[in-house]
Amino acid sequence: MENYMWNEYQDFLVKTLNLKVEEDSKIWIHGPKLKSKLYSGDHILKSRETIIDDGKTKIYNNIVYPKTGENLPCFGMDLMCFFEKKVIVVWDFQHPTPKYDFDHPVISYLLPDMYDNTSDDIRFFEPGNHFSRFVYVRKCTVDDIKKHLINFKRYVSAYEELLYFARPKETDNKVYKKFDQYMLDLDPVIGYMASKFGKDFSEDYVNNFLFSYADT
């Protein structure tokens, strides 16, 4: 399955963070297409990628989990096209510690204009609790998707610099237990996936791939 409209976003993320594929699976169920990949990197514990295409809805989702020991955030992103005039793009530095208002000199220096850049209709995003004050949320149309690519590249490049600065090396995935549980409880993806792929498959996928560090 080609990654259609999100190709440039995916390619920049993978190349800039030097992600290496660990596992590649492709699942076709009742028409909708779902493709998953697991990546890792020198300073990255895992990056878990999901691409969904049911003909109308086209979604790219990824969370990059850094190696541990340096108190770093994940990099999370959702690129969601529901139809031509309803597209939502989201990315952020998502810290695994609850109620931790993330900031860092590297990020503040590289993205000073992005602090509190999202003020309208952030819905369930909660800056200061796993989501940062740098969270980027925009609604647009299909024609405007590439307009946000420049800011996406700035965020990913800043995250690359953060990893290079901190050079995390530990692999204690327990650090992400509360983070994955929060995301599992918060994220409406289970309902959407159940409607497209069936309840049993969706629960297994959400619990064992999307949020595998959570208590389930």
C-alpha cells in the first residue's frame, strides 16, 4: 500500500531520525487497508507506525519512544484525512511523566515561536499533561496539507537535535507504562478501528501494538 498524501511526512521522519525497520506487517480486512511497522534507532527504543486507508479516510500515526535515562519526551504525530475538506494534523513532544510540563533549552531555542502556538479547539489535548506547550494542531483541507510540512520538518529536526544532545542509551520501557495507559484511555481509535476491522482484532492491535506498554 502506498502512503499517498503523507509520503513526504513519513519520509522526512524516517530519514531524519535514521529509523531502521524492525518488523513489517500488512493486514487486509474487509476492504480497509492497514499497514504497520516497528522501527528502532541508535537513541530510539521504538517507533511504531500505523497507516490506515479505507478509501475515504487516510491516517498516518506514529509515536517515537526514545531510549531512557535522560528524561526525554516521545515524538507523537497524527495525520488524519477524513475527506477533502476535513484534515487534521497533530504532532508534539509527549513526555511520559504525568502532569509534567515539558520544556528543554534545545526545543525552546529552535522553536521559540511554537510555544503555545495552538490556542483554539485542541479538544482532548492537554498541554502540561503528556502533551507539551508546543503541541501543533491544525485543521485544513487536502490542498493545504503541504503548507504544514515546513513546520513539521522544524519539529522533527528539533527532536533530532534533542536526541543528539541527550544521547539516551537505556531501555527501561517501564518508563512508558503510565504514558501508554493514558493514551489508551484517551484515544478514540479503538472505536474507529472496531468499526472497520472488527472488535477482537482491534482490541488486540490497540493493546499489543499501539499501546503495548500499558497495563492491559
